[in-house]
Amino acid sequence: DRYSRLVGLIYLDGDLANLKMIEKGQAWVYDQYCKAKEVCQRFREAQASAQSAKIGLWSYPSPKPPWEHRADKRTKPAKRK
């Protein structure tokens, strides 16, 4: 990506680890970086299923995507103690 991070698909013992994390509500689908059409569709379906089942991060009332959280931190001044 533009920050020189490696973005890709991770396989572990023949399973797509990215998909497993999304199915368990442990990860978001970041459409901006999801370029593999078939795989991305599976990711979106898994996320919708996890959201419907309210598992993982979807069990919280208002989960915020990490990219929005980071953007908020950039625009808000840090609180001083």
C-alpha cells in the first residue's frame, strides 16, 4: 500500500486466514485494498454474516472501523493529563 505495508492473502494449513478472521468478527473488510473480485465477495459475505450474528467486534453497539478511528485521532488534539 502507500505506506509500504504488505497487503495480501494469508493461507494457513490450506485455509484462508483472512476469511477465518472475518467470519469470527475479528477483522473488517477494507474495500479500498480488497482487489481480488471473487475473494473480496467472499469476505463481504462473511462480514455480513458475522454482523447479522453479532459476533466478535459486531457484538458491540457501534463498532468503528480502524481507518475511521485513526482519522479521528489525527483530527482531534490529544488529551493532556
